[in-house]
Amino acid sequence: MAQVFPFRAYRYSAKAGPLETLLTQPYDKITPAMQARYLALSPYNLVRIELGQRLPGDSASDNVYTRAAACLKEWIAAGILVQDASPAIYPYFQEFELPEGEGRAVRKGFIGLGAVEDYTGGVVYRHERTLAAPKQDRMELLHHTRAHTGQIFMLYPDPQARVEALLEETATQPPLAELRDEYGVWHRLWRIEQPEDIARIQELMRDKKLLIADGHHRYETALAFYRAHPELPGADRVMMTFVNLHSPGLKILATHRLVSGLEGFDPAGFLEKAGRNFRVRRLSSLEALRKIWSEPAGQLARIAVRAAALDGIYLLERDRGGRLPLEILHQELIQGVLGISEEAVREQRHLQYVRGAEPALLAVEQGEAQLAFLLEPVPIEEVAAIAFSGGLMPQKSTDFYPKLLSGITIYRLGE
């Protein structure tokens, strides 16, 4: 059974300044340029905790993690971060424009604490594997700060949208916090603190399976930390944003692949080899591709290819045979035709990932990539079916948009 708990969140006070200058994207989405911009926005920007600067003189006693812990302690003492007076669950809505020009949407969720559970318990499910280095980084940060500044993005099945109906009742009131981020996404936060309302949400969530959408590394870090420190109050819980996987505001974007650095790459030869297992047809434009993608794929895998030396976009089609198009791409095209090994893919040699078809095509046209593979988004129903059956998807299979802002609520262990 899923265990959901209210908590007394730490939140930025008015003393800290506008929220637009304080909150950040998740740590793994912060580029060096974004980090520099965040640092310049405010001396209290969360990036100093979420993803601090590494300095040449770092030592065991003065490093990115000890400085993060010191910032957190100082900001609480100075009233920059203030803890709410009573435990609550926090409705968190995000209103956004879809990147592919498909209109606006609102994703409705709530922030609470969830029990950290082993995957074998049949409550929490993952859909992709994790890497050691990010978990070591997050473990060091958690060890020093004893706090979670970002939320695990959790999905739960609720076809009747009963939980969302309760959240919407609270959302008729003015929000506790409201801001527009650098991508134009509006983030709004409310608080539910009446015990009977909290109990109702807990009851509705009790029979739910939970699927990690984003935050696999942080979830597994929280679980490992709890196993290492079972005596610490609150270590058995982690901050989560819960979203109904049947919500119309839940959007998954495609993550396209760019290939570069291949010696002797021959685009025409690639198409010839691909044509042995795929039906290949040339399209005149991205609009033509999108028109095809607007129709149901059925059991077809549809993968588009753009190479600088070839005119147009080429659509590769074949029967899925029960596999994901992404699996077919990696096994038959990236490994089979191009000869890029699984190890090279894991180490991101020759392969880069990009959101949006236009940036992917531009990278090829400007000579930054030899080849672009354009993919359709994976339907959420397919992600859930694979995860709940115990299966795993390739890395970078899903791109849930938009991301959850770090720092909108903060959970300190045991408080």
C-alpha cells in the first residue's frame, strides 16, 4: 500500500526576494550556463544547495557539500527559509505551453512525503536503470544537508480523478506561492492542512501503485540512505510530487538522438543497410513527418532520420514485433548498423540527446551532428504497462514536461 504523509515544509520567506530569483530546475537539468545565471540572480538562489560550485581549493572540510549544508543552516537561522507551522499536503499545479505548439495544459499534483520502499515490495516501480555517479553525488549532498530540496516525480493510477477533485477544491483559493519560470511555465502552490482533508487523500492513495516518472537516482539514494541510517527520524520518507497518470495534463515529450564522431560515416550506405529491415521513404519536410505521426502508429515502429549529406527527412518503418521503437532504434540501427556499442551509449560517446525536433535538425544542418534520429513520444500507458510488469526501458526513453521546480518546498529529515 502507498503511504503518503503530510509534513512541515520549509519555504522561502518574503525576506528572500521574488521566487523567480530563488528556485531552480532539477539538479540534473542545470547546465553550467544555467548555474551561472542562477548564482547571479540572488545570493539565496537554491543552486548553492542543489548544485553548488566546485572550487580548485576544495578539501574534505570545505567542499561543495559542506558549503551546501552551511547555506541551508544559515538561511534558516536568518529567516530566509521558514518552516510552516503545521503539517500539510501541498497541491502543486503547473500551467504550460506544449513545446510542439499543441496548445496549453495544466498538470495537477500534490507534494507530500512518501515512504521509501524497495522495488520488490510491489508499491514503488521504476521504468529505467540508474547510474552510480549521480547517486554518489546525491548521497554526499543528503549526508551533509539531511534535506531534500527537490521532489521525486511519482505517478499513481486514478482513472476517476478523485484525488484531483480534492486538489481542485483547494485551488479555488489564492495560491500560497506563484511564479513563472525561465521556460514560461506557471507554478502555483497551495496548502491542505485540515486533518480530515489530509486523511481523505491518504485513504484514496492507500491502494495505489507508484511509478517513478523522474527522480530514479534521488529515490534510490534516499532508500540507500535510510538503510544506512535507520535510526535517523524521517530518513524513511522522501519528498514526492504525486500526479495522476491518467491526467490530461501529463505530457511526455520525445527525446531525439544525435550521432557524431563516427569515422568514415556514409549516409547513403547507412540508408541502404537500414533498408534491409525497414521500409524507407523520403519526406520533404518536418511538417510532412508530423502529419504522419498525427495518425495512430498501430504496430509500426516509425523512426525518422536526417543526415546533412542527404536531402530531406527519411522515415524508417517496420513491424514492432512487441518491442518499443526505441529498443528497435538502439538494437538494430545504433548498434547493428552504426556499430555503436552499449558501453559507448552509456558513456554518451557518439550519442547525444535533445528535446524538440527543430533543434535536432538544426544540429545536423550546422554540422554539429552527422545524423539525427527523430522519435515519437512513448505513450504513458505503455510506460506504465512496462514498469508495472517489472520491465525496464532504455535510458532517456521519456521526457516528462515540464520539470518540477526544486526549492518550492524543502523537507528536512525528521522535521
